[in-house]
Amino acid sequence: MSPLSLAGRSAVVLLIAGCASPKADAGVDSTAVAAAHADSVAKAAVVEAAALRDSAQATLATLLKNPATAVFDSVVVMQPPAVGDRLPPMVVCGRINGKPGIGGRSTPTRFVYQTKFALFVEEAENRQAFADLVGRTCGATGARVVVP
């Protein structure tokens, strides 16, 4: 065997040994990984919640004769508590007023917004049903604010 071919083999062995990581045997810090994952999920929920809030306000404003006069207050995005092992979708709760208000009213109207197709406003005819919905979503024990 020539000295050149032996030298080439030594270099390969050294190169492979140099690539070994001493921390590979130490294992992964599962607490750090879990914390990073939880942080990532929380950030995604805030982005989703802000988009849901914006969609709610845009949709609700269209219920007014003059959408540009829409004024919102007490708007909050909530994550209702889990039902069994599943989380229900987030909801937006708050009040809207405008000129004229919903149904011609001059006072703020409470709402619960789930999607463009699942929007509930409080009226005299649905007060109990609306209160029940609020109790299961915005005002539920264990519900948490995602975006104030």
C-alpha cells in the first residue's frame, strides 16, 4: 500500500471523528421543546384571533344602514372551554352601535360572532337563547381571553 493511500484513509477517519457530536448522547431537552411548541401555538392562536375579530367587525358593520358609522366596544376574542377532549372554535363577543343601529336602535347591540354564517345579535325575542349562548361561549367558566 502506498503512503499516499494510507494518508487519505487517516484523513477520512479524522474527518468522521470530527463530525461526532458530544451532545448527541445527552438527549433532547423535552421541556425546552415543549415550551417552544406551546409558544408557537399561542402565537398562531393570537394571529387567528385577530383575523377573526377583524372579520367579525367587517361583517357586523354591513348590518348597519351606514357601515361607516359602526362603533364597537367591549370586543374580545374568547376561547370557550373544552367540551370533552375538544376545543370549540374561538368566538368574538362585544357590542356594536351605529347610525342607525341594528334594527334602528340607538343603543349598542350585543353580539356573538363565530363565523360569517354564525352571527348572533341580542334582540328582545331571543334574550334567553342569547344569554344561554353567551353562557356557553364568552361567559363560560374556563373560557379564556385570546385577544382583548
